[in-house]
Amino acid sequence: MKQNAVFVFSEDQLNYNFGNNHPFDQIRLKLTLDLLKSLGAINEHQIIPPRQASEEELQLNHDPSYVNAVRMAGHGLLNETSAENYGLGTEDTPIFPNMHEASSLLVGGTLTAVDYVMTGKADHAINLGGGLHHGFRGKASGFCVYNDSSVAIKYIQEKYQARVLYIDTDAHHGDGVQWSFYDDPNACTLSIHETGRYLFPGTGNVNERGQGKGYGYSFNIPVDAFTEDESWLDAYRTSFREVAEFFKPDIILTQNGADSHYLDPLTHLSATMKIYREIPRLAHEIAHQYCEGRWVAVGGGGYDIWKVVPRAWALIWMEMTENSNCYGHLPLEWIQKWHSKAPVELPRYWDDPEDLYPEIPRKREISEKNALTVSKALYPIRKKTKAESL
């Protein structure tokens, strides 16, 4: 029987662990699932265990030598120089035991989600353990060992011959995914992120449009630091709608980093929970408009793991299942369960207070600059549309 949505999760996903003092903490997954359970918004039949990605599947996007290096590193068999060449053992991406096994499980989780959607077992699927968008073909980067989204897109192309629209709303540019498909006209990438002027990885400029046959299928909207809800949402709604109309995908894959929020400790944007309501709502709408509902969502960044990520990620599932019980107070059961473990006071409401931060003095200037960036990013589409209408 077809399900509306499935939630890919197992405790083993928490084995992707860079250590206690690292900002990337997979306890976010448990906090989010627990929040949904406290609401009665998910049942055991909807929770699907991930599988390991095979070597062959990983090599859809990663060099065999890199996959072997990751395996060796996780078993203490890779020397320091070789590790450094592969981006392993750095401050961002330290080596941990069984790194290959833990990383390939996250990739397999996204492939599990893909298979459920593409075979018609579910309209929508979510794997919050995925979204590791900085991983390159032969190198780890930015907390990401294997790039599950890139593997998943190649997997969809080969197994299902489908055209994929990838939407990345992480505050950091989705560089690894973009470069994987930079010359591919059958995969379209759209990344809305904080400008690389101040933030890792420093890429994602408007003029990164693709190359060769893939020219015109890569879209970037680098928004200014301190961008607020209204300006961010204008960029998101406008670009998503126009890019979807241009590309007409068979499936939508969304990367849902939750680090554009004002409270995130690693970024410089000023969004609130308002954008995390709209991100999945529009993805859901467009998936039904173009793809018969086919939508896979993955996680990504998000480093205020107590106050921001559980609410933002729970809202994706609530949208997928069309559950409107996500206003007002958060469930007391969830707050009581986690408050003793949290180093900060947990939020008590789904939405942020209106006075979350002081007024941004450059609001108008930032908004105008962002609107100009959107126009530049979408210029090729608009030029083509105008020419066709003449």
C-alpha cells in the first residue's frame, strides 16, 4: 500500500560522529524524531531503516581510491600525509572509527528514500542524516565525507532515467553537488546561500552557471550577510518557481540545512522559523505541480541543534504529511525529556518571538542588493522566455 511519506532513520546514523567538541552533532536526528513522536505526528510504520550504500553506488560519484582511503582511515591504516591529500584528519573533517561504514550508511539512507519515491511506494521521503553537500569526488570537505546527494542524483539518472532538480537552502553553498553536475543538462542545481565573501566554502557566485552542455543548469543566489526573512523568502520563491518552470523535473531533491537562522553560531544570516515553514511548503507544492509529488528531502547544516534544528526539520515532515499541528506551544513531553541534557533553554513555541534580534540597520540596502542578485541569477531564463514569446 502506497504511503504518503516515509522517514528514513536508525540509531546507527548517529555513528557518523566527529567527536564531542565538533559542531556537527547527529543528536539532531533524535531530537527531531522525538519531537514528532511527542506530537503523535509519526508512527513506526512510517520509519524506514537505511541501508548501506554499496561500493559500486559510492563510485557513481566518488573515486575508488578515495573510497578505499576513507575505509583505511576509519581503521587506522592511512598515514597522515595521504589522509591530508584526501581532506581527512582535518579540523573540519577529523577521522573517526569505522568512518567508511558510518558515511556509507548516510548515503544509503538517501538511496533508500529515493527508491521509495521512484518506485511509487511513497510520494515523499526524508533522510535527515543526509545532505552532506560539500563532499567532492576525491576529497572530504566541510564535515562531509561522502556526498549522498550527488550519489543519489547519479543513481536516479542511471536507475530511473529521471531529470533531477536539486534545491539547496543551506547557508553554505552546495559546492560539491554543483561541481558534480556542472556539465550535465539532466541535473539542475539551485543553491540559495550566504555570500561566500564571509563564509565557507567561498564559492556560489551568480556567474557559476555550468559549463559545456550543462551551461545554464547551475543557479546560485548568494544573499548578503544579515538577510532577513522577507528578502530571503522573496529570493527562494522567485527562483524556485522560475527554475522549476524552466527545467520541468521528474523529481525534486531538497537539501535542508537549517543554518540560515539568526541563532546559528556558524553563519551570519537573520532568518527565523518563518522561512522553515515556507521552504517545505513550496517544495511540496512544486513537486505536485511538476513531478506527481516525487520529493526527497535530506538534512545538512544546522548548528544550533537545540533551539533551531528540531523545529525546522520537524516542519518538513509535518508538511509532507499535511499535518497542521505545528503552531503554538511545543509539546511539554519533549521539553521535559531533553531539558536536562540541553546546555541552553529549549524553545517553548514553534515560532520565534518577534523581538528575536535588534533591528538590522541596513535592511533596505540588503533587500535591494538581494533582489538584484536574483535578477542576475535568473537572467538566462528570463531572456530565453522573452525571446520565445516574441
